[in-house]
Amino acid sequence: MIVTRFAPSPTGFLHLGHAYAAFRAYEAARADGGRFLLRIEDIDRVRCRPEYERTILEDLRWLGIAWEEPVRRQSEHFADYTAALTKLDAAGVIYPCFCTRKDIAAEIARAGIAPSASESMEGVYPGTCRALPEGTRARRIADGEAYALRLDGAKARARCTGVLPFVEHGRGPNGETGIQTARPELSGDIVLARKELPTSYHLAVVVDDALQGVTLVTRGEDLFPATGIQRLLQALLGFAVPDYAHHPLVLDAEGRKFSKRDRGVTLAGLREAGRTATEVWAMVGMPSPLHPPSGASRHLPPQGGKVR
């Protein structure tokens, strides 16, 4: 039985791209007689707000999407992420990093590293703190210095012999399902937690998917590169590996991703403007989930939007 999830962050209002993503997960579960879960990814204590979460629930109900209760909120499960960190620490694959973003940028500049537009600062982290002596680390932590916990990518990969395969739906030469090989080395020594926050996106999503029994992760194709490091964390933590389906993104008339800041394309804004749920589904080229499953169309939606 397929178990899928839709996992928005309450840092703003849902937009048309979110509606498309929610439909893909919901329909995949419904077509299989499976389970659809809603997860609120609210680890960002600064940007996440209760009013955004309330609107997320209202938007989804208005669209005709139903989910299992209870909703999992990441902010209520920090103990789960701490337990995962403890396991990774015992395996010797994490280390404290005291570098600020400014420090990292300066070190990259000194080393002559020129990250491409597709690389993040994480991917080119120069490993400044990787080889610090244990005594130095302990002293700096005891002194109250701010730090992050990074995954030692090389040590982590060394503990996982062989390749890290995963099943990907729809990315084969002819759009078929096939086996992909993860490339966690492209992500470098990513941050897994900080002194004040016991998790990061990558760690939380891996732990949540495992604990919730998610068997199919459906999400935008822009998150495909994240699969490499998440697949590595699954192997290190002994978790089952879900299938993945990275779907096209819904873009505006200029070929840009929709933004939570654009009230004109948020679901709340469209609802307030008098649009119906059926009209919203038509905008993203999807049938209403209130109707029997009919397959996902990728034709050019009305209102100038498009699916890439």
C-alpha cells in the first residue's frame, strides 16, 4: 500500500505550485487505495506562524483534499531528531563547525574555489572545522561559542559500502520508473543541526518519512538533488528507502516559480477573489480530487501558467 505525504512549511500562504504538489501526492495514494498524510514542517521558529498553518488547512479542505489525523508537526518531535543525531554521533560521522557564513565565504575565496550557480555554500564547504582536535572542540563548546553539527561526508560514505540506489518514478528515458544511484558527495558536509536547533531540513525529513512509514515521496523536481544526501542519511540510520517521484514544477507565464509573496497566486488570495476550487485545479491542469481518479494531465493550464 502506498503512503504519501504533503509537507508544507507555514512560512507563508500556499500558492498554485503547492496545489499541484498536493494533488500529485494525494492522487498517487488515492489511486492505489493507500494513505495520504499531511505534515507541517515548522522547524523555522522565526518565519513559521500559526496563522499560516491555519490557512494551509483551510486551503486544502477547500480544494477537496483530505488527510489522516493527527497531523505531524516537526516542532513537536525534536526528541526524534536528537535521537537520530545521537546515533550519527556514535557512528563518528558528525562534527561541530564553528564557522559563520562570512568565515566560509572568506575561506572559499582564499582557496580560489568558484562555486557555480547550482552549488550551495554547503556543497563547497572547505572543511575548516573537520579536523579540529577534540580538546579544541570541547573548549569552544564549553565557552558557549555558537556552532553547527555537520555530517562528515567522506566518513559517512565510507560507512556505506557500494552504491546507494533508489527507485525513481518518471525520470527514465521514456518517462518510466527505474533505479537511480544517489550522489551524496555533491552535497558536501551539510549542516544537520545547530546549537539552538536540533535538526535541519534534511535530517528532519528523513526521520519523519521513516517514522511515518512513507513509501512514496512525491515532490518538485527542484528537490531531486536533495535525494542524494537523504539517501545517505537513510543508510546511516538504518531506515527503509521510499520510492521517489519528482514531478514538474508549475511556472508562471514568464517561466518562473510561484512565490508565497505573490498574493495573486496564493490559494487564499484566489479564494478571496471569488475563484472556485474547480477553477484553481484547472489553472494547474489537474482534475478536481472530488471526482474519481482520472490520471494527471500535463497540458498548458489556463491563466498563463504552465507545467514544466
